Amino acid sequence: MSLNISLPTELENRVRDHVASGMYGSASEVIREALRLFEAYQTVQLASFSSLQADIAQGMADIHAGRVSAMDMAAIKAQGRALLKSKTGGA
């Protein structure tokens, strides 16, 4: 299949630079590789989004099941500071 596309000057120059570097034999190879990478990126993004949705669902289930309690930020900070102090020798 043959397809003609128009690119902004900046992108056209980047494609030409990749071909000139010797890493690719033609502009078509650069575009094919870019599309493969874009599809891989989308797959990772979708997996990350799905994981985030699952984490939110688990958090909501924990709330509804009563497994969540109020946080005491002062106690959390104190515990963190004590841990840091014990690791740094009190500095």
C-alpha cells in the first residue's frame, strides 16, 4: 500500500535526520518504526490505566467493607521522622 502524508517541517527534518544517521534506509522505515513504538506506548498506557482502575475499585471496596480508617498525619510524620533519625544516627 502506498500512502502520501504531510508532516510539519520539524517532523520532516527529524525523519530526514534519522535516515541520514544510517539507522533507517528510508523515510518509510522511520514512520513504520514510529507507529510500532506508538502502538506499544498505547498498550502500556492502557495497561497502566486498567491497573489504576483496579486499584481504585479495590480502594472503594475497602471503604465499603469498613477496612479504611482516618489517618493521623501527625503520627505518620512523627513515625517517619523517628525512622529517619534512627537511620541517620540522630543527625
